Amino acid sequence: MTLLSSLGRVSRSAPLASKLLLLGTLSGGSIVAYSDSNTAVNKKEEQKKKKVVVLGTGWAGISFLKDLDITSYDVQVVSPQNYFAFTPLLPSVTCGTVEARSIVESVRNITKKKNGEIELWEADCFKIDPVNQKVHCRPVFKDDPEASQDFSLGYDYLIVAVGAQVNTFGTPGVRENCHFLKEVEDAQRIRRGVIDCFEKALLPGLTEEQRRRKLHFVIVGGGPTGVEFAAELHDFIQEDVTKIYPSVKELVKITLIQSGDHILNSFDERISSFAEQKFLRDGIDVQTGMRVLSVSDKDITVKIKSSGEVVSLPHGLILWSTGVGTRPVISDFMEQVEQGGRRALATNEWLQVKGCENVYAVGDCASIAQRKITEDIANIFKAADVDNSGTLTMEELRDVVDDILVRYPQVELYLKSKHMRNVNDLLADSEGNERKEVDIEAFKLALSEVDTQMKTLPATAQVAAQQGAYLAKCFNRMEQCKEQPEGPKRFRTGGHHQFRPFQYKHFGQFAPLGGDQAAAELPGDWVSAGKSTQWLWYSVYASKQVSWRTRALVVSDWTRRYIFGRDSSRI
């Protein structure tokens, strides 16, 4: 009785997770102990989990986290921001059309709905060590010595989604005197800067020339971001600011500088022409064929390509929007994996960094190095020629054509560009007649120009989001696809690839042009422009918000702007 009482007291005083169920048997005089089986199983499962470290919470990183089955992995996220921002609406934030908080959502709010736990560290990764499988990080809290100590994280899989930084092309004075538009904080600074320009222009003692300079807004870069900001700024000035500052409304000028011959050169030329004509009607000065040489606090020096003339333009505020460059941590990493000199990390078609088996890169920091079909023609022919006859029949070709189209997407693009129905048309003779069989030389000749259709994917939110979602799907099916590969044939080594390669699907692109007008380039060579397209833009951008909260806030901001106008206070 004394022994049983003691054991009872031990059992009651033990923690719940390690409590033992003690059974005594009088006949055998033995004691049988059963540990908490659930705890043991949970610990065993945790030990089996692979550690996945995600760098960045932009479009690629957040899409990966949203779709990843985190019950199978130990997930840790490193990002200098603890939120996700809907970056296509940043130009709207610069002028108060949409508030900054309306386009951001806490990463913790996004991930708390997952069936598992994701750890988030608010820090910058300053070095990736692929040899030791570690990332070295520095917290963003520089003003707190206790919370600013560097730390390292080990990983089994690393997802690099840090995005890119603004490309200044080494132009003197750009970083010191220009605004950028990559982050929410950039948009807020521009908003304050625009109002400051008007407030400064009203101060007594300034000459008219000084006032004109302070009210000259210059945008460098005629891509989507530069054009959207010019349109937003024009609407803000015409619809709201000039009512508050009527004495200087005649002194305001907006200039858009583009090094190429046209703005929006990544769009259909019909959209580019429509945008230039609308800006001309609105009084926005579009200067094409100009290269910026330097920027000071008062002037921007440009060279006119056609004449070689160098001129200086006074400015009050400059937005620099000329493309993206490589972040230092990526440049250092590329040197380690023998990719030095590139503008982005080279990955294979499965988004795996070349030279690193367990490191993946998605979004603006990476670029897919699509394999050329001309490098594998001999292997494809050999794999398809099952009877070793030295020729391919159409039946033999049909057995591998699906694998060819999946592994080398440039083949399908080439067929579309030549208005061909299928590969049989590609292998037809000089008179267009279908061949019954082809030899290796005819096969090589038919595919010799296919690789001309290989294209680098643009650094857009749409591409990054699709890459993140694709990679999450691969991770969710990793164990299953090891046993049952779902990818195309390996023409060199035999067997099949574990996954299907990433394939980007273009769903179109928009260009808001101000005045409740927008242009759209949609699949199927459909181009639209005007007020109806603006309402389509509203619908698409509202539906693409990351949460119902941000969706409601953005729609309410648009409604508020229509009823009350934009807020012009310096906040």
C-alpha cells in the first residue's frame, strides 16, 4: 500500500505531457508503465520534419507560404518587413488615392490560418552559406542593442525570394537626390514630398523661376511604374491640389523621361501609342530618346541621343523608375556558386539554383535558364527511335511529343509563331507535305530555329506569384513524386523528371493612364483602352487582394476618393 500510495503521488505531481499510467497486478507483483504515446509520436514527427527557410515576404515568398502544407515542414521566414504589400497599387498610395495600410497585410495574419506554425524573424539576410547550409541574418532593430545581434539559421531547403533593388546604372547623384518606388515607405515619402513641393512654392520671397523649379516633377523611366505614377500625379494635381493651391497651378509641370523611343515598350504598340497621345492631351511632357547623365539636388542632366546635346532640367522632385538591379546578398551568393557577373540567380526549369541542390530562387532575384532543345536533339532522337532504325516514324514521334512540349516550352511558342497546328507541320517537307518518317539530319533541321523563341520572364508580381505557388505544390508532393515522378522523360539519362517544369501563364497586364482611363493587354491578342477598361482594372485589382480586409479597404478608398477627393495633408 505504501508503494502504491507513493506511486500515486508521483503520478499526480508529474506534468501532464509526461504523466504515467501505472498498473499494478497483485498476481504477478509487477508494475507496467505506459508513456504518453501521443507526445512520443509528436516528437518523432517533429524530428522527421525538414527545415525550410524562406527569405522574403514579397509576391513569391507569400505565395509559397500560402500554398505550402506546413504540417510536413518546419518553416522559418526571414524578412525585413512583417507584412505583405500589394505593390501594383503603390503609385496610388503616392497621391492618396489609396491609403498605405489598405494594401498591406500582416504576414502573421496570413499564416495563422495554416494548420501549423510558421516562425517569422524580422531581419535582413546579409549572407547565404550554401556549403554549411546556413543563412546569416541581422535584425532590423538597429536602435536596440539587445535586439540587434546577428544570428544564423540552418536549413534543409532554402527559398530565396528577396526580390531586387532599384537599378541606378551607376548614375551619379541618383541615390542621394531621387525617390524610388519599390516599398510602401517609398510611396509614403513621395506623398509627403509632393505636398512639400507645393508648400515650399507658396513661401514668400521666392522668384517665379524658383517656384517653377519646385513644381517641376520629373519621372525617369517610361515603364508601367513610371507611367502609372505620372498618371496618378496628374490626376491628383488637377482634381485636388490646384483647388487648394490655386495661385501656383499654372506653374506645375510633369515631365516623363524615357531612354527608348516609346513609353510602355513592353506592351503592345497600340497601347504605347494610346498612352503617349493621352499624355500629350493631358499636358504631360513625354521626352523619349534621352539618357540621364547625372542628378543634383536642383537639376537633372540628360543627353539627347539623336543630337548628342546635353541639357539640364530643373526639378523639385524626381522619381527614378528604370528597372531592377541585384541585391548585395544575391551578388555575393552568385559569386559563391560560380554565377558571378549575372544580373539574377540562374535557376533550372524547376526553380532550383544551378550549383545548389537544396536552394530554390523565385521572383525578381532569379531568372530561369531554359535549356535549349538543340543541345538535346541527338538524345531526343535516340530516345524516340525505339527500334533503332535510324529514322523516326510519326508514331514514334507521337510517343515523345508531349514530353518535348513540356520539357521545352519554346517548341510550342515556335509553333504558334509560325501558325503551325502541331509538330507534324514542323517536320513537313519543303512543299508542306507530311512525312512518314524523318532521319536525324531532317530532325535537326526542323528544330534548328526553335530556340529563337526562348524568352526571359519579366520581373513582375504575376510571375513571382505563380513561381511561389508552383514551388509550394512541388514541396507538397515531394515524397509522393519521388515514388511516382510526374515530370517529362529524361532524354539523356532515362526515366522521368520528378516534377513538371514551371510554366508561366500570362493573364494580361494593365496600365492605368489617369482620368478614369486604363489600357489592358489580355491573352488572345486582345487590347482594350478607355473608361470601361478602368472598371475592369478596378475589378481585377480588388479581387487579387490578399485578404477580405484589404479588399474592403481598397474599395472603400476608391469610393472615398470619388466622393470626397484625395487627402492632401502632409501625414
